[in-house]
Amino acid sequence: MASHRKPRSRIPAPLTGHGRRTAVGFTTAALASVTLLSQTANATPADPKPATQSLEKVKEKVDTLYHQAETATQHYNAAKERTDQQRGKVDKLLDSVAQRTEKLNEARRMLGQYAAAQYRDGGMARSAATLLFSNDPQDVFDQSHLMDRMTGRQKQAVDDFQKQRAEAAKERGKASESLASLTSAQKQLKIQKKTVQDKLTEARRLLANLTAKEKARLAAIEKKKAEEARRKAAALAEKQRQEAAARKKQQEQQQQEQQNTGSGSGSTAPSAPADTSKAAQAIAFAKAQIGKPYVWGATGPSSFDCSGLTQAAWKSAGISLPRTTWDQVKVGTRVSTSQLQPGDLVFFYDDISHVGLYIGDGMMIHAPKPGDVVKKAPITEMPIYGSVRPS
């Protein structure tokens, strides 16, 4: 008997990227979904292994989709920034076109006055009219008998008209090109928006298909993962303290040696530490946002995505950061993980698609993903790409 079941919708193709978590293809994802449904239906309490494996595959797929959505969000942020900049450029060009058109009209009115005066005086009415209404005034300018009969003031009016007409055409051309660029940027923005939405929709669909027991097991897996990340963060924090103490001891020994050899002069106190007031302001801002929802593309004040949060935090301290993670990683001084200080930016994954604000002791404040909120978390819960100290 022919099946009348409604066919499954296709899973959107994953983004290409350089992240460590390589996106699985359509076939693997589809099989994972089918496996989940079939094994959930057939597994018995005495044989939980198939369901557990299926759940892990679903979790892997959901994590991949969220990661892809975050990468797409950065593409969206970049496209939106380009669109906003292009829109501002178009507005300025249109204002310039309007001003140039007004100058052209003024030059045309001046020529009209001279043409009317010549007509009243019985002079070069026909030539002036030809000049005024010709599609190509240059043809008329080249007529020596017309130019010879013009006064210096008239010639200035003609030159001004010619100049304003050429400038107006140039400005209109720039505006047309800029409008075309704006249209292209808006198209890219729409594409990136749909990509993000498709990834998130698929992730939510996979999670919605889980049973209550599977959701409970998934929560347990997440809890175990978070506990492991906290243990790693604590170990990292201890390593950071040990290395900081070693650096301080080495510095003190160097200063003592300078005193003993007489190479030092006067006070040999260590260099003053860098001013941390701005970092403290950025952290205070980030802490005040804890609990606010993650919304992709958001920069506050009621919601944030990851780079929107770090940008807003450092803006509160008077330092302007770019919009995307890919640009933020280029600003400031690169620092090693062992030398992190509160306020530093920590970037994650090989494709640099996520960022958090380091607050010390192996912890950060970040906007994690859709459905979550701004929170404190160990920096060890994701693979670290590198860190930057804004300045």
C-alpha cells in the first residue's frame, strides 16, 4: 500500500566556514533525525544505548546549527554595517545632488536673463535661446561669432552654467552607483538574515522532536559538560596565578640585582601597572546586562548578541570597537591565555564566530546563543581561538 505520510522538509545546507566543528551534510543530518524517531519508538528500557547514541547525534547537530547560526549572525552584522554605511553615503550624495541642481538652476536663470535682455535690445536672442535650450551647449560655445558678441559677465554666466551642468551630471552618476551598491548590500543582508533564521528553525525543530525523557538526558549532558568546563577554568585560573607570581618574583629578583650592582639609580620600584579603570567600566556594564536575552543582530539595550555585548561594554568605557568578531579580534594587543586580565576579549572557534569578556578566574561574561541569556561562564567551555586587550 502506498504511503501517504507527508514528506520531511529538507534541512538547509550548512554554511562553509573554518570552525573546528565541521558542519555535517544533508544526508548525515537526515539520517540522524530518522534514527532518532525510529530508535525512540523501538528502544526498550532494557536497551537504552540506541536512544542515547541518537540523542548525542541530535545534540551534535543542534550544536552545529547554533554554531552555524552564530557565524551567519556575524555575516549579517557585517552586511548590516555595510548597508547602514552605504545608506548614509547615499543620503549625503542625494543632498549634494539637490544642492548642485539648485546651482544649475541658478546658472540657467542667469542665462535666461541675458537672453531676455538681448532679445529686448534686438541682439543675439536666437543664439542665446539656442544656448539655453541646446542639449549640447558646447556646440554653441564653439561658434566664434556668438562668443565674440558676449560681454565678460555673459561669458562668466555661460562658463558657470557649463560647470554646474557637468558637476550635476557627475553627482547624479555617483548617486546612481551608490544606490546600486545599497541595493546589493540590502540583498546580502536579506540572504544572511534568512540563513540565520533557517539554522535556528532547524535547531528548534530537532529539539522539539525530543521526548521529555530525552530532553532530561540532554539537560544532564549539558550539566556534565558545564561542570567539566568549570573544572578546567579553575585549573586555568590557578595556572594564571602561578605564572603571575613567577613573573612578579622574577621582576623583583631583577630589581634586587640592579640594586646590588649599583646599576639602578634611586628608586627601583616596578613599573606601574596599566590603568584598569576602563576595563573595570566595561566589566561593570557587562555585569549589569546579565539575564538579558540573546538576540542575534542585537546591540542593546534590552538584548545582545555576543559581539554586540562586547562592543557595548567597551563603548561604555569610552573605547569604540568594530561590530563583528572578525574585526574586534584585530583591535588592541594580542595576549596569551595564561596572561589574560579582566576586560580582555576572548574569541572562540577557528572561524572566530564567538567572543566573551574576560572577568578573571577563568570566567567570562558573554551572550551565548538564541534561547539563552547574558551570563557568566567558563572560557573553557568552547575552543579558544585567541585573546585581545582593547586599547
